[in-house]
Amino acid sequence: MSDKVVVVAGAATGIGRASALRLALEGAAIIAASPAGESAHIDSLVEDVKAAGGKAIGMAFDATDEASVKALVDAAVDKFGGLDAVHANFADLRVIFDDSDILSVSDDVLERTLNVNLKGMVRITRHALPHMIARGGGAMVYTSSTASKIGEPVRPCYAMAKAGINALVRHVASAWGQKGVRANAILPGLVITPEKRSTMPSDLQEQVLAAGRSTRLGEVEDIAAMVALLVSKDGEWVNGQCIAVDGGSTLN
């Protein structure tokens, strides 16, 4: 991917960080972005990419602000001459603990969840697509969730936002596939990020593993590998798909 320019929005930690590193090691120029409060993580990511011989710049952005999202996309074009792909990996997970059930969840939680997790995806799509089309095509890769389809007694706002991303994928692929644009969503299962590995009780990890269909728990690199596939030439004939990468936790 030495000729690719990729925005990774939501790159500070976990899946986004692993994806940015993987894409950079594959040769892509990376614009790594997260909210301003995570700037230290973005700075260290950019340092890691450059230390490995890759190209990256860091930015802060606010998914709820149209001008901020536009500035992020424009930075890719200004710095590296175009835009080939976006990994839209952001979500506000702070409100998920108040995302109880549809009878008791507040409008504030609903609005915040949809504004970041779904409307933010619309905003970055709106600004990225014209640049991709001008370049002859590109790839939108969204982080959705298995929560969008399994049905849970809690987290309805989160699940609705993620299901909306799946619908957005199908729309973008249908409307602009003939222009060379590919849109796909990755639905991670429970991924044990480095942060989660240190905080999630080991007995709970063992319970999750015992209930699954895999010999191990998911890691951030598993998702990054799928991101790399969908961005690369190897993924050119994959479009409009919502792909579960979850060790077989869900079955289609």
C-alpha cells in the first residue's frame, strides 16, 4: 500500500492504533486522529510509525463537529495529495454504562450516542467520498459491532447506532460502487485490548473463552488484519459487507 493515503479516525488506542500501525507497516501514509484529550496517545503512535520507517501525522478531531471532520479529511489531501481510504473507528463509549434499556434510558444518552457513533460516521463519509471519487475510488472501512445484530436486553442506543452503520455501508456501496468506492463494516466480537487485558478479571476471560468457538480470545491485531485486507487491492471485490471478526461467536 505504498501509494495509499489512509485516515484512521479513532486511532489513539486499541483497534484503531493497531490498524494504523498495520497500515503504516504495509506502506500507507497515515493520518491518525482522535479527540483532543487523547493527543498524547496519538503523538506516541506517530512516533512509533516513524520509528518503523512509516509516514504519519497526528490530528485531533471532534466527530460531532462538521468543520472538524472536514478539516481532518482535508488534511490528508493537503499533506499527502489525496485520500484512498478511511478507517472510521470512533465511538463514545463513556455513555454506554448509562445505556440501560429503552424504557429508562435518557434522551441525553440517546442523542450523544447517535451523534458520535452514527452521525459522526455520516459526517466523515460525506467529506471523504468526493476525494475518493476524484482519485478513481477508495475504501470506507467502518467499525461496527456484533451488538448490531445479536439482540441484547441492554445498550439499545449503542446497538441502534451500530445497526445504522451497517445500513450506511449498504447505501454507500450501492450508490458509489460503480465509481470505485468500496464500503464495508467490521463487526468485532469481544476484543481483549491491552487496556482490557489488564483490567478484565482473568476468570471472566476464561468464561468468555469457554463459551466461544475459538481456541483464544480476540486481539486488536485480528481486526487490524481485516482492515488491511479491505483497504488493499486484495479486498477490491469485497463491497457492501458487514463482516463479523469474532472467533465464531456469531454465525451467519
